[in-house]
Amino acid sequence: MSKVPCIAIVGATGAVGREILTVLSQRDFPLGNLRLLASHRSMGTVISWRGTTYTVEKLGEESFDGVDIVFFSAGASISQRYAPIAVSRGCLVVDNSSAFRMNIDTPLVVPEVNPHALVDHSRLIAVPNCSTILLCVAIWPLHQRAKIKRILVSTYQAASGAGAIAMAELAQQARDWVAEEPITKQFFGRQYIFNVFCHESKMDQSSGYNNEELKMAEETRKIFGNECLEIAATCVRVPVLRAHSQAVYLTFENPISVEESRSILKRAPGVEVLDDREKNQHPEPILASHEDPVLVGRIRQDLSRSDGKGLALFLAGDQLRKGAALNAVQIAEAVLKG
Amino acid sequence: MSKVPCIAIVGATGAVGREILTVLSQRDFPLGNLRLLASHRSMGTVISWRGTTYTVEKLGEESFDGVDIVFFSAGASISQRYAPIAVSRGCLVVDNSSAFRMNIDTPLVVPEVNPHALVDHSRLIAVPNCSTILLCVAIWPLHQRAKIKRILVSTYQAASGAGAIAMAELAQQARDWVAEEPITKQFFGRQYIFNVFCHESKMDQSSGYNNEELKMAEETRKIFGNECLEIAATCVRVPVLRAHSQAVYLTFENPISVEESRSILKRAPGVEVLDDREKNQHPEPILASHEDPVLVGRIRQDLSRSDGKGLALFLAGDQLRKGAALNAVQIAEAVLKG
């Protein structure tokens, strides 16, 4: 790969695509040419980036000629169809969709957790689900110290996880509510403002878990390289524009104290401890929005256990940033660095 | 007590006080005279109820003469001071505050769970914390079948739990946000609209648990009459006006299937099962608002366990109604019925 790679972004007009542009700029990512790709619908959209204007091109089989790295963030079916083409053209593909995550020969990477998985790849690397990334960044350092046996997590997920249209609908519902107009329910089909509801992803009829919950379980096991990790999730949408939060209960093989956990997390990469019991300053999605680190707080013993092997914590992280765009760019940086 | 009791409501202008009036009316609660009491600030407020107008009187030591039942919903310090006076005047006191809940000789009652605790009382009965009530109604029927050993719960709590002023501030913040004005932060001191934050109750500096979480643990143990019940809670405010939700993980002494759990909950008093996996119809605070039953759904095996002794569920219940006013009125009804 040339020293100054040519980059393409598939889904450049979406919430994650736009965040990738922001992250590339903020990190001074070295790049030669930039190609913005999207569906027919967004073709011709003009996007200004670092003082240059780019016109969004329609994605096609010929879009990858001369491109070194392609970021895919246009959903699983687009990745399914076009990522293999990009790979066959010699590109490195960093895929934000769920299309290839659980393939045995596709690395699924959170650079703070399993960078070693990047050593051997076939030019296709998957970015995990956003909730999975935020969870893994926060608990991996504790796992290394005391081995996590079980994870029970309940999420507080923002609109951004469902894309720019979902964020716009939540904002519109706020305007509708204030104007005392009927609530717009085109995207979610229900009231979202002043409400919470179970995650809208497809539900497995037999187990009763939705796809978001199943992803958190299976992807975390793959990233941790531990098939025995016991994990259950409850994924819930809350009326927040961006940044997800999670209430996490951990059970360890070995005892671990609150003090040690806090000290481990304070030096952990990608983590910022915000755990002020006196001022009640703890992670909030508003504080995590547009920021890189996963905020971790409310670190305390699991009161339901007396063996010192249980810990509770609360985290918040920007779903578009570390949950998607930043993690993707970090993967590309790590590969470039070799 | 006379057959048609005289009723007083302390805190009549507050969110819970007003809801008590609604509940008394809807249930055709038999009553003679009605006396509305509040602080100096609300004195003189005129409230219309069942076609009659009542003027709010200032609470004082003489307020309880001729009164049979007093509902207290004006905070712990008011209850602490005036409830003993009302009791000494011969009133039955139903107290919504936390003042007496953990006193060994004060019954703490959820009528669907421990009505037997009403048999022997000294005219002072405590209404549990709202989150505790909603949790107990939903899980008690399962406890009776398979004995709950451990509860891990994460809450999604509405503004209403902090009172009418908190609800008004959340609504104001929505208007501020839409108008692109600075967000009003008088009550909570932070942005609530489009945000979530850890419960604002006082935090125990040593354990790191806030009072709301500690109440859920100790009150549930008292109501269940089981000092060994293992329980930990994470209490979080979400931008919802009324009705709390909870994600609950239960561990049982004995195995219990999803099918049996659902069938038990379908016939449980005070519970409505809303658990449609196909249509993704599950409990939401909007659906629980102004309704009596606690909605329970997402009933499924705890995927982190393979022994059939773990269950996960999601519930929503109106915090002002079953979480406070309705539970208080039900207690009075049960005592009147003898």
C-alpha cells in the first residue's frame, strides 16, 4: 500500500459516514485521494471536507479502482454485495456492518482489546456492533486482571444507532410535542420522545432476544476469544440523540476490589473514569457525545454478592464515534502502521 | 372508624397528592368529608373534585381533628413531624414518604404481595418507594413459585418520581431545546432532555450506592419477608415524564420455564403481560402512563445461564399511580375492609 493511501467511504452521507470524515480530519489521517460513495438517492450531494468540496458518486462495481482503503457504512446488504468486490480489487476493507462479523476468517477488532487479530487478515476487517465496542473497551482491562465469568448488561441506546433519519425523527417528535401537534411516527412507528422502548432489531422468536442483544453476546465472546463467556443483554432505546449508556453487572473468577478496578480503568486506553460520588458526576450521554473515550463510573461492588467477585458500573460512549467511525479509523491506522 | 371515613391529604397540590384525588374518584372511594392540606406556599389553592371545590388549608397540628384517614405525600420531614400527631389524634396514616418504612413496627405494604402485614398495625402504614412497588408486584408471583435468590435491576426512571416541579422542568427543557434557547437547569442542575443520568438521591459515599438503590434493596427484602434476598440496583433517570421502566435479571433457587412464568404472570393481580415477540410489543412508559397495572414483558431465559434458573424481563408502571397513589388508596381500602 502506498504511504499516502487513497480512501473511499461507502455511505458517505449517513450518520457514520459523516463521522468518519470528521474523525479522519481531526486525526490528520494521511490520505491522497478521497472518494465519497453512496446510493443513487444521495448521488450528487456536495460535501465539503478540509477546504475541498467533494461530490458524492453512485456506488458501483468500478468505484474501487485506485482506492487503497474502503470504509463501508451503508448497511449489511451493501457490504455483502460490494465488500468482496473491493477486496478483489486489492483494497483493504473496514466494514461497519454486521455482514461479516461472525465469519470465522474475518477479524472483528476493537484496537484497545484485540489488535493481535489484525496480524492475519485477508484485507477484510469487521468493526463490531456499537454497543459491543463500548462494553469491550470498558471491561477488557478488568477481564485481564480478574477474568470475567458473567456479564449482565442493560442498555440505554440513542437514536443515532438507527441512523441519521432516526435522529431527525426524534428531534421532529420534540418539535411536534412542543407544538402540540400529532407526533411524527414514520421511522420508528411509535412515540420516542418522552418514552423508552425495546430495541427495534429483529427478535429471535424462540429465545425472545433481539438481534442487538444477540450481537452483544456473540461478538463480545469472539473479541475476547472466550467461547465460555456468559452474557445476557437487554437493549433499550431511550430518547437521546447520540451516545449510548449501559448499566453493567460483572461476575469474576477471582475477587477484585473497587479501588483496584478504578485504578486499572484510570490507566486503560480509550477509557475515562468519571466516578465522583460526592458531586454525583458520572457518565452521561451528553458528556460522552462527540468525545473519543468511553466514560466509566459508578464503579462499586455488586451488592447482591458478598464474595468480592461482583462489580457494577455504568458507562457512556459516543455511538457514532468510538462505537463506529473512530473504531474503524483506528483499525485502518493500525493496519497502515503494520 | 365510621363507615364513610373523613379523608385528609397532606401534600394535596403535589404530583402524588393530585393523583390520590384522581384515584379516589375513579375507584368511587367512599368518603365523607375531604380535607386538602399543604404547606404555607400552596395555601388557598382551589381544587375541584367530583363537582365540589375545595380550598387547600395550611397543614398544622390541629388539621387532623375529625379525620379518619390521612394520606401523607409531602416528603419525609413533613411525615416525620406530623404523622405521629395524626396517629395520636386517632387517624389511620398511610404514608408515601420514606420516613417510617424501615421501622420494625411499621408495616410496609404492597397489597398484592404482603396484605397480611396489615393485620397488625399501630395506625401507621408505609407505602414503599415507587420503584420497589413496581418491582415487587411483577416478581412476587414468580418468587412464590420458584423462590428468587438474586435480583439485578437497572431502572429507567421518569421525572415524576422527583415531583411536579421536575416534570415541569423536563417539559420546559424540551421547549428550550426546540426554541434553541439555553436549557433551564434549576431543579436538576443539568440537561435532562435528550440525556440520562444517575439518580439524584444522596449517595452513600462508602458503598457508592444512592438512596434510591439502597431503598430498592432493603424495602424489597422487608416486603418479601426475606432478609437473605440478594439484590443490587442501578437507578437511572431517563427523559420520560411519568412511568418508570426496569430491566430485571432474576436468579431462582429452582428452575422455572419462560412459559410457566408467563402463565403465572398472566393471572397475577396488578400485572398485565405485554410480551408480543412478533410485533415487538413490550412494556413502554407511554403505555403504562395513567394505567393501574404493572406491564411485564420480554420474559425470557437469562442467556448467561444454562441451568434454567435465570429469567430476564422488562417492566413499566406508572410511578405516580401504582408506584404511589394507587398503592396508598389500596392500603386504605384493605384496612377499611378489615
